[in-house]
Amino acid sequence: MSDQDTRIVQEAEKLAKQGQFEAAVSCLEKGSPELQTNQSALYILAVCHRSTGKRTEAIDVLRTLLRVNPHHVRSYQEIGHIHVAAKNAEKAIEGYAEAVRLDPAMLSSWQPLTKLYRMVGDTVNQQIAEQRVRELEALPKALVAVKSALNQNNLQTADEICRKFLRSNKQHVEALRLLAEVADRARIIDDAEFFLESAVAFEPEHVGARFDLANILLKRQKFEMADKVAEELLDAYPENFEFKLLHGATRLGIGDTDGAIDIYQQLINKKHNLKNTYLLLGHAQKTSGNLSAAITAYQNLYRLNPDYGDAFWSLANTKTYRFNENEIAHMNHYVANEKTSEIDKVHMHFALGKAYEDEDEFDQAFSHYQRGNAIKHSLLQHQIPDVIKRAERQKSICSAELFEERNGAGNPAIDPIFIVGLPRAGSTLLEQILASHSQIDGTLELPNILSLARRLRGRAASVDGEEPQYPKILKELDADYLARFGDQYLEDTRVYRQEAPHFIDKMPNNFLHIGLIKLILPNAKIIDARRHPMACCFSGFKQLFAEGQEFTYSLNDIGTYYRTYVDLMDHWDQVLPDFILRVQHEDVVADLEGQVKRMLEFLDLPFEQACLEYHKTQRNIRTPSSEQVRQPIFSTALEQWRNFEKHLKPLTDALGPEVMLRYPIN
């Protein structure tokens, strides 16, 4: 935004605060066309229209604003204000409820909700709203400052103010909740869990703290603990919509897909937040393997919300759905519409890429993949320089001498099998094959090693941006510490296991932490799931991930990431010979039995025929490859990238000559 536009927005905001609404609108009209999509300008304009009784105009402006940013909290609050003025209690509740869902500390939305819930006779939600108002009105000024810092994403300031306040108010639940939010945003979720456990211990009946704790437990994949909290909340508030959604997520987490599906279906029958609930229902059906029911849920979703891109991407992400001509035309209409939100365009571009690829219209397909990636990339922070630094730190610290000095340290258990690599490299297939063995439990992409690495990095590195302590701290940890970390990993992961003596941890990004794994679990087994760089990287480029994997949204980034990964894996092979088994996806496709026997020999396990019939194994699978691994192996996907080869020069350039010589195209 230009300096002139900035001054115009500031002046308009000043006029609006003084009640000079028409003057504020006139001021905004002097700005450049860029202000037509500027969030601050749109919000001021909506407030002015609402304040002068122009409710229809205000709603139109807010729709535009929410297309720019679907998570703009105050827009939903404005919607609530507008419908209060129109005496539409139901619509007002929807607006305010969405505002407090996005920002539970939005006092100015909780206050009208108490009156509206009383008006419609919803005593349960009225009590929750009244309790939240009491809590927020009693909030000390220091914590208001913390919230302000969080709203500006200033984690360092929020952390400092909150910790200073807690030094003299050690049991203040709201302060602990805020400190947990800081930790969560900094991705130190084990700290967030500790803060929230403390908050609940100090005030066991605090609904907000318990709800926050359940959500953090979900993030940490402690599903049974999260489910227990969710059930306790529902026992106290059986009609609360948010608690029911939470319970659906926890049931899905513990493997009760039927229970989750029942919860989502009940909410749909009561017409509760159909957009969110249909999406969750579809995901649950897909996880359970009921693809036709998942497709029906996603179709119901886009019929209800024609511009909701995630409905179309979810259909594409089944990997088997074929869009018809009407659906393709529908998506093309919305991606060309300036009123469609950026994130909805991202979802639809990826879906259109899949649709045109299925029709062998590869130039059209690539155009949509590229446009979807470009928008997504623009919304993210640039991570590649940090990844390169992290890999170089691992290489400089984790030397052969370090492992010789620490020989015999750590927990000697042989239980864990780590599958590492890049997304879309075939790791889900390897997990499904090995989990079909009677002595191996399949689990999830477990966060435990990443969480330990973050703890070792130090809070200052995650919150304040200081130099990380990890991995250099590995040189300082004695045998007792390493053994305790190994013990803790095995204890924390026990909840994901059944009765088999071995289990799989399929977190792909653990390749960055193989040195740490070797030190704390020296007898663990590591399998590197690798795929030809062109096939692997392009498959990642055309995949829209639910979260993480932010390096995949640029051909240059994903090529650089792959090159960094190969270089680091070469280092691990050099300093830890025979610790890692590399399994090439193309070899698995060409000789399944031979590669299965090779893996089982590496794991010191006998051959079992079930591993060759992996597609018959019944498991809940949550990755994008869920449908492929429920079928026998096909070789058709190996060369799909060649249909786009003329567009992929930025990828080959980023991979570099050394990688391309190792994996020649021809």
C-alpha cells in the first residue's frame, strides 16, 4: 500500500471514531483502486455503512472483505451488529458465534451473545457466554497487552509480558492460557500442553482452559486424553456445538470413525454449521475407506456453498473422482471471479489441475497447478534458507566422532521403525506393507521427535528468533540425558501402539533428526523412502497439503529442498553406515516381493505373505495416498511427471546437476 493510501486509511479511521461516518467514506473514495481489497479500508467502510443505516451496503463490503481474508474476526462481529439492528437474532448469533470461535477473547461479541441466547431460550450457551464475559471483564491490563501483541503476531512481546505477569500471579488461568497460545504459535506444543494442564489443575471447572487443553492434546495426537476431556465437557454442556465438533475429532483420533461419523451426521441433521460439518464428515468417511459416502458429503458441501473451494479440492484429493463438464465450468467461473477468496481460488486451481490432467489436457492442468501454487506460496513465509541452515548445522555437529563417543548411550529398545523422506515419495505404501506384518503396528506421522528437537532448540530460538541451541547441544548431553529422552519417546508413543513388538513412526521430516534418533534410540531402524526427484517433486507440487510442507508450493523451493535432503542423507550414510535402508519407490513397483523381503531382512523379521497383500489390511489412513494404498500396486503413476516435462525446467535447475546425474531422466 502506498504512503498516500496509508494516510487516507488512517484519516478515515480517525473520522469514523469521531462519528463522522460520511466524511470517512468520502475520504476512502480518494484512495487508489488498491483500497478496494485492503482489509483495513474495507472494515472501516463497512462500519460506516452500518452506522449510517446502510445495512445492505455494509453486508456487501463485508462479503468482499471475507473473500480477501476469510478469518477476519471483526467482520463476523460486524455481521452480528448488522443483524441485531435488523432484529434477526438467529443471523446475529451466527455472526457473533463465528467471531468468538475465531477469537475466544472477543469480549465485544460475547456480550451481545449473552442477550441473544437469553432471547432465543438457549440457556446452555447463555451460561457459557456469561461465564466468558465475566472472565474477560476481569482480565488485567497486562493480559490485554498480551492479547494485543498476539493480534499483531508479536510472539516475543507477548511472551515477555505474560511471563512477567505470571511471576507475581502464578496461578492466573487466563495468563496461562495466553502463554499456551504463544507456545502453540511458536510450535512448542509440549510447553502449551504443560501450561494448560497447570491452568486446569488450578481451576478444574474452567471451561475455556479445558477446551484449549483438549485441542492441544489433539495437536499432540494424545487422542485418548483429548477424548476424555471432550466427553467431560459434553457431560456438562450436552448441546454445545463446539464441544460436539471437538468430540468428533477426538473419536476420529482414537480410531472410532463410526463414532465420529455419527456425531457429524447428527450435527448435519440439526443443520449446525453445515459447511464445516459436511467437510469433516467427508474426511471421516474417507479415512474409514467409505469413498462413496465421502464423495456424497463433499458434493452436498459445494451445492450448499458453491464458492467453497475445499469441497472441490476434497473431491480431487480422493484421487479417484472425475469431475464432469458442469463442475469444471463451475470452478472456472469462480476462479475468474474477483469476489472469490484467495484460499478458495487455491483449492479450485488445484482441483482444476487434477480435472484437466484426468482429461489429458496437460498444459491446462499445469496452468492451474502453477496458479494455485503461486497464490499459496504468496501466503506463506519463505522457509528454504532456514531448512538449508538446519541441514548444515546437522552436518557440522553430527560427526562420526560424536557417535563413537556416545556409543552405547540411549535406550537400547528395538521397537521403533522410522520411515523418513519427502512427501509423495511412497512412504504411506511402505507403512501399509510393513503394518500388514503381524509383528509391526502402523501408527501415524508422530510428532514426538520434532517436539523433542524444538525443546532442545530452546524457547528463545522459537519465540525470539535467537540462535538455536540444537543440534550443538547434542555434544553436551550425557548418557543419562540421552537414555531419558529415549525412555520418554517410547513412553509417549505407547498410546499409538497395539500389541506388536515393533511400531512405525512415519513422520517424513524426521530425516533432519536422524542424529538425534541414533543418540537416544541407537537400535531403532530407519528406512529412507525415496522416489525419483522429478516424480517426487512434481507430485508434491500438485498436492495441496492440509498443513505444513510449505516448501512444495514452488518448483524452485521443492527442488532445493530435495537437493538438501539428498545431501543430508548422504551425510548420515557416511557417519552412520548401515543404520539406514534406502528403498526406492520405483524398485518397489517393479519388484514388490524382492523389496518386501529386503526390508524385512533389514528389520530382522521373517517374511509374511500378508505384506504382499497389503491392500487387504484394514486400517484408518489419513494421508493423501490413502486410496492408492488400498489397491494393488500400479506402475501408471511413475512417469506422470513426463506429461508436464516442458514446464519443469525450474525444477531441474533447482535440483542441480549432481542430483540429476544420480537420477537421470532417460
